[in-house]
Amino acid sequence: HILVDGEPAAGCLVDFGLYFFHNQAQFRSTQGGGFGPFFYLPKMEHSREAKIWNCAFE
């Protein structure tokens, strides 16, 4: 369980953060600058979900 400001963090955002943190250096070393990982986000049901992910990616 991970808390952010005393509140439970959303599992999908924790997974994204951990994946990015642990893999970004390897990705950059093999793919070079200007490239990034691509993430498929299936089954979004509301524009608010897209807004949350947009904030996470920025």
C-alpha cells in the first residue's frame, strides 16, 4: 500500500510510475534520445480518466 499525502494511491498510477522509474534509463540507452515508451490505455470510460493520464504523462 502506497500513500500520497495520507491517501491511498491509485494502483494504475503506481504501476506506471514504478515501470517508468525502473525502465527509462535502459530504454534511452537502447533507443536514443527523442524516443519514448508508448502506453496503451484500454477501456477508458470517461474524459476525466484521460485527463488524469494526460497529467501523469506530462
